[in-house]
Amino acid sequence: MKFLAGLRHLSRSTRSFSGVSSFRASELEIEITKNPLPKPDPNNLVFGHQFSDHMLEIDWSKNNGWGTPKINPLRNFSMHPAAKVFHYAVELFEGLKAYRGEDNIIRLFRPDKNMARMKATAVRSHLPDFEGQELIECIKRLISVDKEWVPHSTSSTLYIRPTLMGTDNHLGVSPPTEAKLFVITGPVGPYYPTGFKPISLLADPNFVRAWEGGCGSFKMGCNYAPTILLQSEAAKKHNCQQILWLYGKEEQLTEVGTMNIFMMWKNEEGGNNLSKIKKYLDIITLWPIIK
Amino acid sequence: MKFLAGLRHLSRSTRSFSGVSSFRASELEIEITKNPLPKPDPNNLVFGHQFSDHMLEIDWSKNNGWGTPKINPLRNFSMHPAAKVFHYAVELFEGLKAYRGEDNIIRLFRPDKNMARMKATAVRSHLPDFEGQELIECIKRLISVDKEWVPHSTSSTLYIRPTLMGTDNHLGVSPPTEAKLFVITGPVGPYYPTGFKPISLLADPNFVRAWEGGCGSFKMGCNYAPTILLQSEAAKKHNCQQILWLYGKEEQLTEVGTMNIFMMWKNEEGGNNLSKIKKYLDIITLWPIIK
């Protein structure tokens, strides 16, 4: 258990990561698109369907380490059919947002927390580590290039999706020898089509998303694939938008669909108490950015 | 539990799948490479590092269903950075082999079993279903095109890797609206570098690969990503090639690294007994092709 505990510790600390080999934001190369797209109506956005004009790409190889970070026009990847990401889900992602304030200044919300979680997930996935602050600086440049894609709206934001995946063309379950870190962005409204209205949740102890000894506390792609069918079934058969994931004999709450849970209840004296999630759930739930 | 039980039933039956919408092997289009590669020495093969000249590709979309199956020269995919497979591990694979007999006839080993498992995994992954016999016919054509890639050797074979993945460029954890089924092949020797010699296994109950309520009984990419770091640690710290996965308080055996377990022990009378794996492990372990 010491090894797993060590991994958990990683996800709570940024200091552990100092001195890792990394790309450098100061070396960024930027190519601006010749064909900028029109911006969509901020009142009519579907989550994850619109993308900004540019992306960030940084390649890594076991032999040469991190390459030069590049901001390019959004474009397709050319990838070998044996790429590890297609077969063994060697992939992780993060999700954060850029907000345009009423003062017209664009702000990120705690990107250092996303970076710490992303780096811990990279270690857990046997993907290459990097310096979080360098990626934050690259992301800031990306947003600055695409600043008009940050909606002029108080209900919409720019969603930022950093991703890291194994790209070497070797079958066999083994550590990746090549990888690609990339960041795409796009304007989004609320995640659920119901907007900011309440959603209905299916709580069924037979569906288990994360478990002790697994990797539920890391933001790996593999935690999501198994949930898609169950989520569809919840919607079709029970008219629920999402699943409230339960764990163990006591049916402890772990996560809602794709996000953390924040609870509040009235105590016996009529006051408000924040729930105390039992300590060991820390092992299997995603480290929250908002807490 | 009924729903999960239903899914398990799927993986044990091919009859359930009759009448699904499918591509047709009779519509296969074939383009032969103009630049065939030299075949490698069959005594010097590394698993998953060499690929045959051709591949099979079949695209699917929610609106148009399955497209025409195509055998093309092996080539890179062009994929949008938001493709579902890069973010949420919407992917599955199979692995089977073609053997060249001493009579020079090439044979597949129980491909119908692989197809049944692949189809059940497609259902579990919310990826499109198809008719297994049609894919077997397409694979036979692919092997016939690349028949000289099937090693003339009694210790090497042609490994066949069918894969199915979500390709639509929509972020958000939701069912894929586009998918790609493809098959690549390549000549292989033994999976482990030790060849057919025994391997050492690390058995540590703190590492859990599959659990009740999860998807360990399906061949989804998501079952493999979490194992890569642990496998490396097992090798580095304990000099073991693989992990013997355990489950639950009784530390029941579930799987070895990337494969099923087959056990034999001497009973008290000195005879040989095959082990009886407890019935409920059926829920969390991969359906074996050899049994």
C-alpha cells in the first residue's frame, strides 16, 4: 500500500515535481491561422462541439525528451493505427476554464491545481511528467492568441482541455516511448442541456465507477469509457441525466457522473452542515479543484 | 444487477446478435500497396513492433450506419484532436492469431469466440455492433492479401488486432456518433522476451485490476492503462515480468497481466486436478478463448 499511498501524496503536492525534465514556454513557436472561423452565438453553445482557431502541441519521446511547444491552427493528427492510445487507453486529460470578467479581463480559475492533478495522473499513467507552471504559461499564450473566443457573456466561458496520450506504434501493454501533450479550447455554456436547473441522478449500487486499488483518483480516460452505456441506460430507463456513483457495502457516495459532489444538509438544530466525506474515499475519488 | 447480468449473457451467446445492422464482407474494396515491405526474420520478432503491408478499415456513423469495408495499404489515420478515443478511452480490441501449419495451410483459432467477445464489448462500450461472421470474412481476405506475412515457422504466427473506437470530435462524456473499426496484423514470436520459459509474477492484493460492478469481463482499452505503471514497478522493484491480479478479501485470482489463468495442481491422492475458479469471478474476468 505504500506505493499507492505515495502516488496519492503526489496528487496533493506540487513540490514533489520540482526539477523534472520539461518543455519551456519561453521556446514557444506560434503559427497564426489564415482562415479564422466566425465565433458562435454565446447563447447557443453545446458543450464540447465548438473549437477555437488554435491549439497547443508538445511532443515527447523517450530518447529525446520534450520537444518545442507549438501553437498551431487547429488541425487533425496523423497517427499510426498501432498508437498506444487506440489500444490500451494510455491517455489523460484535464478540464479548466477561462472567464471573461465584467471588467473585460480574462482569468483562469486555479490552474495550478489542475496542473498538479495532471502531473500526478501522468505519473500514474506512465506518461511523461513536466513542469506545471510551464504548461500554464503555454496555455496563457494560447488563450491570448484566441482571446476573442472567450465569450463576451456572463453565462458562457472558454473551456480548456489539456490532454496527454501515448502515441508510439507498438502493440503490447508497455510504457509508451512517444507521447503527445496537446491543448484545445472552445466556448461553452452549461455542461448539461438543462442549464443551471437541477438534474436527476440514478443511484444504483451495482454500478461501481472507482474502487480501492484502482485509479479513480486520477483523471485518466479509462475512468470514463465504462460509464457511457450506464449513463445512457439511466437516461433511457429512469429519466435521469446522470449517475450518482456508490461504493462498498455502506454505499458511500463517490462522484456524480463526471464531477465531484458538494453536499450541504440541515443539522438537528436547524443549522447548515457541510458533509464530511469519510477519509478513505480520498483514495478513490478525484481530487477536486473547488473545495 | 439484471442489466449487468444481461450484458454478461451477451458475451456468452452469439445468437443474441442476429439481425444487427452490419457491414458486408461481400462489398469489400481492396487496394494493394505499391511499396511492399521486406518480411522480417521470423526468429527475431518483437511482439507488436512489425506490421503487415495492409489493413482493414470500416467506418460507422450514427446517421449512416456502417460504411464499405476496405483493405488498404497500412497508413496513418487523420483524426481530430477532440476525437472521443483520445479523451474518454472509447475503444476496444481483440487479439487472435493465424497459424501456418506444417501442411502450409493457414488457420485461425476459434475466431467466432473472439467475435462474440468483441461484439459484447462493443455493446458494453456503447460502440456499434456488427455481424461477427462478416468481420471474420473480412479478416480472412486481409490475411489472404498478406499471406506471405504469416511466418513460415513453427514458433511464430501472424497476430491479428481488430480494434473499434469512437472518432467523433465532440467533448463531453456521451455515446460516440462516429466510430472506426480497423484490423492490423503483424508477425510475432512469443509475447514475453523470455520466450516460452516461465515468468515471475508479483501478487499484491493492493493492486486491483477488475472489480464487481466494473467492466473487467470486457476487452476494453480502459482495463489496460492502469496496469502499465504497476507492471513496471513489479519489474523494477521485484524482478517480476507481470502481476498476478487478486480480488477481494479472499484474494481470489483474476488474471495474469494481460491474459487468463489456467491452473493445474496435484490432489491429495497424487492425481492432477484442474482448478475450479469460483463462479462469481465470471463477472469480473475476461471471457477466455481457450478453455
